[in-house]
Amino acid sequence: MSDEKHVLVLPDRDAAEEAAEELAGRFGVTDEPQLVRDALAGEDDAEDAQWLVVVEDPDQRLDAAALDAFAAEYEGWLEAP
């Protein structure tokens, strides 16, 4: 059984914000995705942080392969559950 959320890992805040906005149009996501700064271990500089876009999927209708391809457009990837 898969999780009820998907986590897209993106290289920076701009990419995360753009991807979050595009999710509604591309995938029909109705709940606003959550943006989370993921500081790399030992890094204090915000520029060295990845950003996570957490997408709720309670009905499990989003396709993981499609989300991974979508994240790749922003130089990111879909985190494996």
C-alpha cells in the first residue's frame, strides 16, 4: 500500500514554488502543496538547501512515474516512499 502523500525534491525555492503552482493545472491537485526547506547535513547556508514539495494524495490517484517526470522538468525527482 502506498503512502497518501508524495514528496518532490527540488534544487531550490524558486523551482519548488513554480512546481507547486503547476501541480494544480497539470495534475488537478486541489490541496495546496506544502513547501519544506530541507537543509543538507552540516549546511547552514539556505542556498545549499533542497526544497521539498509535499503533495497530499488521500485518494491515491496521482501517478508516481508522472510525478517523477514532472519533478525532473525542474531538475528534481520524486522521493521513493
